[in-house]
Amino acid sequence: MLYRALYTLTMYLLTPVILYRLALRGLRYREYLARWQERFGFFRDPGLDRPIWIHAVSMGEVNAAAPLIDALMRRHAETPFVITTVTPTGSMRVEKLYGGRVFHVYLPYDLPASVRRFLDRIRPRLAVIMETEIWPNLFFACHDRGIPIVMANARLSERSLRGYGPVRPLARRAIRRAAHVAAQSQPDAERLIRLGANRHRLSVAGNTKYDMQVPPGLDVDGARLRESWGAGRPVWIAASTHEGEESAVVEAHVRVLRRFPDALLLWCPRHPERFRHVAQLCRQFGFETATRSEDGTGRPGIQCFVGDTLGELLLFYAASDVAFVAGSLQPIGGHNVLEPAALARPVLVGPAMFNFEEITSTLEAADAIVRVRDAATLGDAVTRLFVDSAEARAIGERALRVFLSERGAVDRVMAIIDEVQATSARAHDALPARSRSPERRLPAD
């Protein structure tokens, strides 16, 4: 209890700092200032009858959750669904994928009163937490109300495990409130057990990202987009870049242009607040530049096309010959390499892929990914793959084979969810009639 009290006190003391940071981000990206009341649990009661609730932090986690959400919707067609995110980009992705079919709200800060208001309005029958979002007050509150938690696609790097530091005893108590933890891989499972997960309620289910569906006709749409830039031009994409990687992308493109003067850089920054800056940066370096939002498909002769929209990254991968997945030249941990792999595009990454360690290792073992160190090696690798199109095609085909061979995680997680719900129903039925309610305490261990 002492750890939890100290944690909660710290959260309350940090609230002004959190609000300041929220406002600061809002100055650069207005959507962060919208709906701020939801972050404290204030929103209209949607009047849902014991929905299934899925939490996915941001756009990447929403994409990873989509195959599982789709399967749950098919299995539970009459059940309402709630999806929470933390970021506006995640919110926009939920709206694009599901629209009015789900109720979306931001997850509140992990303050007891905010969590209580949130759960009072949602009243879920089940919580599915994607990846490894361990919020102690939320987990304890769900446990106290008898809301089973399934942690799906759970992952934990060695770096993240060390990062828990002094709050590790509290994290241990919180994660043991989960009804089941479905880990992405055996190393993830071992690290989650070291964190404190109950090994008897943990299994290796695989990564749901492998179960993503490529939209029909995507290759045709990608080819059509390429035609607007000029047929036959070599195109490479720098996807999900962060601020500290932007100069490296510019330097790499300069190196590519020396060998391929007609090459096109398709550039998709990770965060919307970087869209305008990246377009300005391209123009400052003398690149003929167009943007998706202002120029639509662009035009022949441009040297840089900035994808300043959300939800179109797959289309941009389909329009490219070579894909560099960023967040990996800086110690950020990388981003999803399976999207270009699913389209048989050769994938380049930097040295820092610790958030996708298992996926990257699997691709490396199949010689289906290319590592680069910096701007120079990035530019040289892109150039080399443009020169040797047969090798580029072979790398992409090997990546696709890996992608197809690892599918099936959604079915395994669905089986876990079915068992958790059945166990919860049996526990509910075993209670005396006068004690039955949607809110009941679950066993901690």
C-alpha cells in the first residue's frame, strides 16, 4: 500500500507538469488541446451495456490491435466496443478505421478519481490492453470491480525492464492483477515474469502485427500514385522519422541523387507537428517539394514528396521501391517494419530497434532486412538497392515470406480471451445471487 500511496501522491504532484506539457504540445499540434477533460475522466456517459474495452496508446498500437478488434467484433457482433488511446493520432486512426461502430475516448491519467469516473461511465465486461501499458491505479481499480484484464501483444525490452527501477514492486503488484498476459515472444515472456507477471497466467501468443490485412487493390493504388510522379523513377520512403533523424534523411537523399538524379524521396514524419517543418527543410536544401495535403498526388519533376496526412502510410509504402523505417537512427526503438514487409518491400533500419527486437531478429535471420548506421550508410544502401533491383526484390520477397510464416497470433489471443471470459462468467455464477453484480473482486494471484 505504501508504494501505491507514494505513486499516487507523485502522480498528483506531477499533474501540473503533465498539463503544462500537454499545453506545450498543443501549441504545436492543436488536437492535443481538444477534449482535455477526457484525460480526467470527464465525458458523457455513452450508456453502453457492458462493452468490451480495448486500449491502444497511439496510431501504431491501434494498427497492431486492428486485426484483433476485427476478430472480436465478428465474434461478439451484438456487443458494444470502447477503444481508448492517448494521442490524437491514435484517435484519428480509430475514427478512420471504425467511425461510429465504436465509442472512442482518451484514457484518463492514472489518478484514482479520474480512473473511477472513467470506469463508472464505461462499465466494461473485459479490458484488453495492447502492448505493455501498466497503469497501477487503473489495474487495481479494474481488479476491484471484477473487470478481467488481458494484456495482448505484450512486450518488454531489457531496457524497459530496467526503466521500472524504484516502481518495480508496484508494477509487480499491478501486472499480477491481469487475468492473462499474452506475450509476443519467449524472451518477452521471460522479462515479463521477471517484472512480476504470474507465470501461470502468461503465455506466448505471438505478435498480432503479423495478422494485419493488406487492403485489396493497394498495389494498384500505389502504382497510380507513382505514375503522377513519372513512370520509371526510383522512389524511396523515409517513414516515421523523428526530429533528430531529419538531417540524416536529407543527407542520405543528397547521396542518392548523386547516382540517381531523378530519384524521389517520399517522406512521412512520425508526428503531425513535424509535417510543415519537414516540407520547409526540403525546400531549404533546394529540393523541388510537394506535399500530400496541398498538392494531392504531386507532379513529375519533384524530388521530395511529404506525406503530411495520417492513415496513408501503407499506400506510400506501396508506391515505393525501398523503405527506411525510422525511429531507429536515434535511441527511440524503431517502428513497425512489418508493413513494408507485407508488401514485399526491402526494409532498411538503423541500429536502435529495441522496441521491435524480436521482429528485427527474425527478419535478420532470414536475410530479409538491411541495417544502416548513419546518414552515409543509409544513402549508400538505398543507392545500392536501386542499382541492384534483383537483390532489392529478393530481400523484399524474403521479408514477405517471414511475414506470412508468423501469422496466427490473433487466433491464439482470441482463445485466451474466450477462456478469460468463461472463467469470469463461472466466477460470477458461483457467487450468491444477492452478491452478483458487474463489479466484483477477482483473485489477485
